[in-house]
Amino acid sequence: MSLAHQPSMWDVADEPALSPLTGRVNRHLLSRGAWVDHLPGWVEGSDAVLGVLLGDIGWRADRRQMYDREVDVPRLLRWYGGGETLPHPTLTDARSDLNAHYGPELGEPFVTAGMCLYRDGRDSVAWHGDRIGRSRSADTMVAIVSFGSPRALMLRPVGGGESLRFTLGHGDLVVMGGSCQRTWEHCIPKTTKPVGPRVSVQYRPRGVA
């Protein structure tokens, strides 16, 4: 795979490194018991990780049924189970740091790592909540680390209401917690702006998808 990306002028670390979480994460309390944590630039030197993720790590193109026809899913996908080695050691370190920070609140570890590759502004994901498995009926957390060109992550209450916007890229972290997967929806909208590739790495507990 060959996708051109514009390195961040601010992310100039020679080697990838994780900044501390404690005292730096900003929590946004939402309605209905939901919350979102945000930490820009958590992964320093994130372009080195992106370079690996844009390589041959087993990305797949899926198709889905839409009404009376099958269509391409507008992004590439890769999923890592708990026993699989992640493609860059910083991703393993990130999961460990997330477990150390959020484990007491979550009550269980992040285990799996799902990845989405948004190749350009035409790739997207529609409004949804991660409601497959235990997250359909219980509070949980999904931690997302972004690499590459910034894209908008939008959130809105289920049933409609005012939306929130986070612009994520270049090592930014967002954690959706509480009832967020059941009572709120999120999406990555398409954009006509010239943007490079972005990879979203989503850490989840076992049984949440």
C-alpha cells in the first residue's frame, strides 16, 4: 500500500513516546451518564507509527448489504485479538498505559485493537454506537488513538440533539465511557477538503465491539 501523508510540523519527536495520562486528560461530561476524555498529542512521534500502519498489516476491504445491493465499506479494516502481536510496540505500550490509568474505573482491561484506515476524505463511518456484545446493555469504554491527517469525530445524543466535534489526528486520544455507546452516537463524516490518510486504533474490553 502506498498512501502519501503530510507529517505534522508539531510532532517532531525522533522516536514514538507516550506522554503521561494522569492530570492531562480532559473529561467532558455528557448527558445520560456518558462522558468523553480527550488528550491531544498523547503519542509523540506518531508519524513513525503511522508509517508502519500504512504498510502491509493485513488491511481488508469489506462489503455490506444496503437495501437491495452490496456496497463497499468506505474504509479499510484490521482487527487484532488479545493474543495477536500489534504491528508497532508503541501500540502495545499504549494499551498497557490505558489499562493502568482506566483499569480501576473500567474494572477490566482493554484487550482487542480494531483499526480503521481512512484513505482520504471520501472514506467515512456513519452515525453509530458500538453496541455489539456487552456494550448493548452495560457501561463500558472504547479508547481511540488517531494517527495521520486530522479528521472530525462527531458525537450526538441518540434520538437527536446538539452534536460535539473533536478533530483527531497525529497521536490524539479520545476515550468514550459510561453509557456513551448506548445513549450517544458517533461518526467520521466525509470531507471535500484535501486530507491525507488517517488510522484510528480502537481499544476495547473483551466482548465489546
